[in-house]
Amino acid sequence: MPDTVPLQERKLIKSVPFRVQSHVLKLLGDELIGHDRLAVFELVKNAYDADATLVDVTLHLDATPPKIVVMDDGFGMSDATIEAAWLVVGADSKRGAARRGRTPKGRLPLGEKGVGRLAVQKLGNQLTLTTREPGKSEFDVSIDWSKLIDSARFLGDGLQVQIEQSDPPSVFTGPAHGTRIEIADLHREDWTRREIRDLYRLVTSLSNPFDEAGSFKVELHLPGREEEIKDLPSLEQMLDSAVWHFDFKLTQDGILEWEYRFTPPRFKGLTGRTAGGTEKLVLLEPDEDDRPSGKGVGGGKANGHEDHIFLSKKDLDGIGPIKGQFHAFHRRDEILKASGAPQQIKKWLENQTGVRVYRDNIRVFNYGEPGEDWLGLDARRINRPAGKLGTQSVIAQVSLELAASSGLKEKTNREGFDDNQTFRKLHRTVLSIFDRFHREHATDREAIDRAIRGDEAATPPIQEAMQQLVQLGKQHGIQKEIKPILESIQHELKTLQDVMVSSGMAGINLALIFHEIVHSIDRIQRKLQGNPNPDDIRQEVSHLRKLLDTFKPLLQRDPPRKVSAEELVGRAAGMHEDRFARHGIVFSNWAADPEKKHVFTQVLPRGLMVAAVSNVIDNAIYWTRFRRERDETTNPGAILVLSHWDEESGGVIAIVDNGPGFQLPPEQIGRPFMSTRAGGMGLGLFYCKTVMDSLGGKIEVTTAEELRDVIDIPKVFDGTAVVFSFKKEK
């Protein structure tokens, strides 16, 4: 018997329609929307898509009969829109090119295609829809779903809905417009306290925390059952539950006015504090990848010269004054629980975190949208093994003035500003303000982390950083190429850690290596977050490999040898000769001056000690430049390095400058990850302290005035003195 019937034996009998019974409408609502609170939430999302600024959700659960009313002030609908979109299940008004487009207020649609109609049916049997466009007629639609479905057996067999016109309008009177949906004959009239509270959490998760034009807020009303949500935090209270707050205003002259608040919850004796000030804005150094030619804040190095330290008035040309606020949350469960509403705050943060930009109170998209880390805060977290704030912890806004920000041109697709030099200046300026906030919050962050872990030591997040890179590589299809190399790097880091443990330089010294290699990791992550070129990523990972290889000899093969103080200073100072000339810094090396030097030698690892002295000189260069620019003086920066020998106490190398003096409190000097330098990791002095501890010596940070009590140095040196004291050899 053949498996198939020969083609010539087949014949067409007839064509029949594929039909869907009308009651499938009800099944769709039940299947696509799992719970009544999700149905209400879907209607709220539709209001957001209609550019509403306020949505009023009222559950009349104790009324007779019970009903649900959702009313918004969005752009409403015409009779044609009702017919072609709202009454068409699965209408393509939010799909394809239309869905990718933005609303007049720049919003991306949230509502699912066609689900709004099904949400109404999920909630109840009777619908009354009233809607009006601005300045147009008001239209009403009334539907009894049971009667509608029973009126025809199959969809397409004549399910009819009547649209009525109201002139004058009865609901949206005067200039009012929007949409009102009333649902009665509810399928579920009994809502539990938990269900109501869950609905409150859902609808408030979309509310805009900043009271700006074009914002979006949802109000939930429960006549007769207000007590059930009375203790839940309001929008303002959730924003106030942030642990750190930073309000700022940057004037056209580049002066930063700021106020800081640390408001921890009741947790293990943590206490809040406030601070504030008016100062010139200190700029972060531009990334190497972001240094186009030309001078200025957006230009980075020009012809090999370093950028200036402070923001200038000229830097804000085309940008204008900037104001804003940062609110940062500690996302550990212990802190969120202590704040009082952990689940609601977590849900709210999912929709609200990021740094938004407003111009004349109108939001500029996509800044602050999920996945849009335009400041690179997440990449900066890798740049520092502890304490960095990422986008998932920050709710922030940055406000610009339209008239003053003519250099910022919006893209033709209305998704952000053109990536021109003015935008790069804005990016660096805002990131520098954020860094000022970050430095202010550092000690309070440490206090919280210490309270959480007790005596437990912090864990360096290198594994987390590497895993993030592997995940990003996977997303962009190059995981197989970079994963083996990253695993090799992890193995080498573990080997180096073992070497340092055996040599008495254990623990967090591993961060010293991170201090240098994180710049490469940073670049890799930023490139992976964009549209990466696989060749670029391979090159960066290879560079990371070479960086690690560079450090292996320093940490593994630097045997102690006899070295003179003059040689140590000479080698360290030689690394910075071009910078002294470039910045007009007067450098004096008394360790090489026959009339002023004290000759002594030490047996030590030369490479480690040269790096320590070089690190302090680098800081001195920065802070002398800092003071000169801050005070707008023509007096040159001055740095003195001297050697001194005392028969009783031994040898000393001191670096003295005429900078502003040391900025950290004494108890924080030499502690890792504590820095007042813009963009600083806070590892320099910690490195120096570690080296001196391993040699049996010590490092002291004092003032030039106090050093002058021991050593006769010129009065022009009135800043910081960093003193390396070596153990006297027998």
C-alpha cells in the first residue's frame, strides 16, 4: 500500500473559513492577565502611553455596586481612534515602527498591544469609557461584555459597539481632556489587604520622583479602606529613604554650590550628618579614549599637555548653568529592611534608577532609561574595588536651561544629544559633580559597610568584575575568545596573591595591581556596552594581559639591595621631569645638592621604594596645580625633596610642597580607598604605608610648618610634608 496518495487523485472540495468563537475574548483576558491588580496596572500603563501627567485610580470596593475607575489627563481619543485602535484586539498601534516611535512627550510605550481592552474585561462585565482629545468632542462607549459576546457566536459575525458623542462634554469639561474608564459588575469584589497593598506598590513604581513638567504620577484612592495603605510610604517618602542626598547648582562661572545629607535608617548606631559648600568645581581627568584634539574640558590633553584642574567659565559655553540632585540607595537587604518597606523600594528602584536629564523641565530621552548608563557609573565601579555607586543605586536628575545650552543639539530621532564636543564637556562636568558627591559620601559609605559586616573584612570584587566582563562578552558573541584569557588573568592574580602572602605583603595589597589594570578593564566594559568591534576587544584584553605581566617582576623579583637616598630620589623625580616644566613647577632636589644633601643608604627593594616616592611626587604636582588654579595666583608651584640623616633615629626622605595642605582627616591617612582627589582611588598613600611597613619604617603626613621645626626649609613651602622614615641599620 503506498504511503501517499498520487496527486492526480486529489481534488479541491471547497474553501472554509477559520473561525474563532466570541467567548475566546474572555479566555484571552483570563490567560494574558494573571491577576486583577495586573489588569489595573495595564490601564495605568496605557495612561502613561497617552502622555498623561496624572492618573487617578479609585477602587470603590465598598460601594453598591462596587466599581473601579481609572481616569487620566492624557491626550484622549477621537471616534476614529476608538474604532481603529481601542476596539481592535491586537491593534498594531504599538507594534513595529509605530511602537518604536515616541509620544509627543518623548515616552516609549509601556502598554502591551491590545491588552488594555482585555484588562477591562478581566476586571468586570460592564464598561463605560469616556474620552476627549484637547479642544475636541467627547465620546462615550458602553459595553456589556456578556451581551456583546452572546450577540454573535463567532468573532467577525457582527459584534457591534456603539460610540456616542457628547456636546458639550459632560466629564472633561472646559479645556480638560483625557480618558476615563469605569468598570462595574466586577468579577472579583473582594480584594484582600495584601492585594490592595500589592496594587499600590505596582502603580507607584511608575511615578516620577521629580516634580517636573511632563512627569507622571499615579494616585490610588480606596474610599472606606484607606487604612489598608496608610502606613505604606508615599513617593516623597521613598525618595527620602535614600541614604545619601546631594543637591547642587553649578553657576555659569563654574562655581559649585552644594548641600549633602547622610540619612541612614536606624541600624547599629549609625548617625546622620549634613555638609555643604561653595567652591570651584574640580574636574575629573578625561579618559584616554575621550581626548580629541584641542584644549579645554572636552579636549583633554592637547599636544601632550594635561588638562586644567578646575572648570572654567569658558568650559560652560553652549551648556549654561546646571542644577540637579542625586539620591543614592544602599541596596543591601539589611539597610532596605531598616528603611521600612524593602519590597516596595526594590520594585520602585527597578523603574526609577538612573540619571535623567531635563531641559527647561522637559525630559531629554534616553538618559536615565533602563540600560542607559550615559555617565558610565557602572564602568567606574570596576575602577575602584570598593564603594562605587552604580546606576542601580542612584536616582538623579540634571537640569539645563534651553536658552543657555545651544551647543547641545538633540538627535533627529529625539533620543539624546549629538555626541559633539559640547556634549562631551557636559558629560565630564556632570561626572565631576557626581565624583564630588561620591568623595563626600565615602566616609559614610564606609561606616555603613562596617556596620553591616562587623569585623568581617571586605571582599575585593575582582571575581564579580571578571564575571561581568564574561557576561558582556557573551551578549556580544565573543565570549569564547575572551573567557579563556580572563580565566588566565584570574589564575595569575591568584598566584601573585599567594606570593605576597608568603612574603608578608598579604591581603588588600592585591588592590595595588587593580589600581593599574582597572583602567584597561574599564575600557573593555565601556566598549562592550556599546557596539563593540571584536578586534578592539581582543586588543584591550591583550593589553590587560601585558599589564599583568609587567607587574609580575616588580612583585616577584625585586630583591633588596643597597641604595642611596640620592639614587632613590633621582629615579623617582626623573619620571616627572617633563611635568615640572610643563606646569611651571619649581622642583628642588636637595638629595642631590652637595651643600644640602645628607648621605645615607638603605638595603631595600629599589623598585617598590622608587614607586612610593614617585607616587608622593605625583600627588604633590597635582595639589600644587590645584592651589594655583583655585587661588588664581601667578606664584609657581614648588616641590622640595630632601634627604636627612639623624644619628639617633636614622634616615629620612621628605617631599614638601606649597599646595593647599592635606585634605583628609588624620585618622583616614593611609587607609585604602579614601581620597579627596577628583577621581582618586585612595591607594597611593596606602601603597607607601605598606612598603614602609614591610621595611620596618614608617610614613608620616604632616605640614611643612611642623617639618620646619626639625629641618630648616624655606617658608615658600607651606603645604603638605610627606616624610619617609627608615629604620636605622645596625
